[in-house]
Amino acid sequence: MTPQDASRRAAEICRLAPVVPVLVVDDAACAFDLATALVRGGLPALEVTLRTDAALDAIREMARVEGGVVGAGTLLTPADVQAAVDAGATFGVSPGATDRLLAACEEANLPLLPGAATASEAMRLLERGYTTQKFFPAEANGGVPALKAMGAPIPQVSFCPTGGVSLKNAREYLALPNTLCVGGSWVAPKDLVTAKDWAGIEALAREAAALSA
């Protein structure tokens, strides 16, 4: 998969809903129900971060949910890429980007949302062909004003800002012309997941899905 094709597919995924849930799953046994609640609420694109021992099994479970598009986040190495693909991930997300990671995703035909925090990083990825990128960590790097400023000289790149994004500030990001969607964890808070309050999570998903209205 070429970087151009990868970015086109990443953009398609980003346009599925205004919010991509960023999920840290500790127990894969709840993954199917969690994904079902989020998809029913209108958030089909799901990012499962590879930060727990249960993450890969969670991806396998979520990949069975009809209407869901499950990806793996926190990809750091080529080994992460292969493990994610083997688990059924259909896209990847990384906090930054290295040549080895980009090459591994391209070889594995895995659409990647590579992370960029500065104009130079965004330009380097654009030079390689990546026009869809993750702005991370968004709030720590200046938030909405910074992303707006980056859009003026680099209008070719569209972003999914993640990191510190919440229901409170999501609309501000989504109003920017260079923002396709936002990534956030607020739609699946740990207390609701632990309580298996799938109705509560579905309600949060519906609220987030309505941000594009």
C-alpha cells in the first residue's frame, strides 16, 4: 500500500464519525459489548491502544462487531504492526512516525494515521505522501490555535487531533477546516466499562456522534 492510498483510506475512516474512541482495554471479555455499544451509538471507527496485555485479544473480539472498523493505536515498532494485523486491525495509529514504522505499515497494507506535533514533522510525512495525520498530543502542543495556525501554510494535510480532547473542546477542533475528526477517550470512561454500563456508553457515543450536526 502506498502512503497516498494509506492516507486516502485513513481519511475515509476519519470521516465515518466526528469522534474516534481511543480505548484502553484491560479485560478482553468486555471488548465485544463495548464495541457494540459504541457502534450502536454512531461511532464505528474504534482505536484500541496497545497499552495493555488484553489489547490484541480485544481487537480480535471487536473485529467481530458488525459495522465496526477496528484499528490498533500506539503502534511503535514493526512487530506491533504485524501483531495488530494478525489480530484483525484494519487501520493503525501511532503517536509519532519513524521510517521503519511507516515502511512496516506500507508493507502490511495497513492504513496508518501517523502522529505529528510540529510543522516539520507534518511536512516530512507529507513529503512521503501522508496527507492524513494525527495531531498529538493536541492540547499540550497548543490545541486549537496551534492546529489552526498549522493549517495556513500546510493546507494539504488533514488531521485527527488527539490528546486532551474532550466533549468540552471537541467542537472547536471540528470547526477547523484541517480537522477530519477527533480522537478521545471520554466516550468510554473506565468506571462505565468496569460497571458494564453499555447503555451509558452508547448514550455518550450518541452525544459524540451528534457533534457533527
